[in-house]
Amino acid sequence: EVQLVESGGGLVQAGGSLRLSCAASGFTFDDYAIGWFRQAPGKEREGVSCISRSDGSTYYAESVKGRFTISSDNAKDTVYLQMNSLIPEDTAVYYCAAGFYCSAPDYWGQGTQVTVSS
């Protein structure tokens, strides 16, 4: 069974940092792009960041460039999202997703809540 399990969410003050983890199992990790999406109440789900395992290329939404960094630990089949300089607008449920391409996810995790207080 394909599984993506997020962890690392929580409550943090503005300006603080969190590191999200996405542990993958049940598929060939190296063949998939792994990305992070988020959805805040009343807003559409948006792509935050993605890393392609085929060429190592990364993508960042304009709103998080310079603050978030995506990385992978292939030995652990885990992708991380380091989030620095957090602002209240980053508050959302963050979802890990996997697919052949960053733009076409096939599998989704259950999400982890990130709340940034003023």
C-alpha cells in the first residue's frame, strides 16, 4: 500500500521555523517527484514546493521563495520542507504528494497542520 506520512507541523510564532517531514513507502521513491501543497480555510489548495527525483530540480511558489527549502534523504525515503521566517499567511494544512511529475500528483498524505501566530 502506498503511504505518505507527514509530520513536523505545529504552532509557531511569526519569525520562527518548522521542518516538515514526508516519509514515503509502498512505491519506488526515486522514480517520483515529491511535493508539498497547502490549503488554508477559504482558499484553494496551492503548490508550495516540489523536488524531482529524476533530475533533482526544485520548484518553489513565489510566496515562499527565500524562506522555504525542500530536500530529500533518499536513504530514508523522506522529503523535508524547512520553513523559516514563518508568517501568519503560512498557516494552513500542509500535504505531501507524490507523482511522476511535480504537476501531476498521484498519492497524497493526510496532512499536517501548521499554525503561525502573530
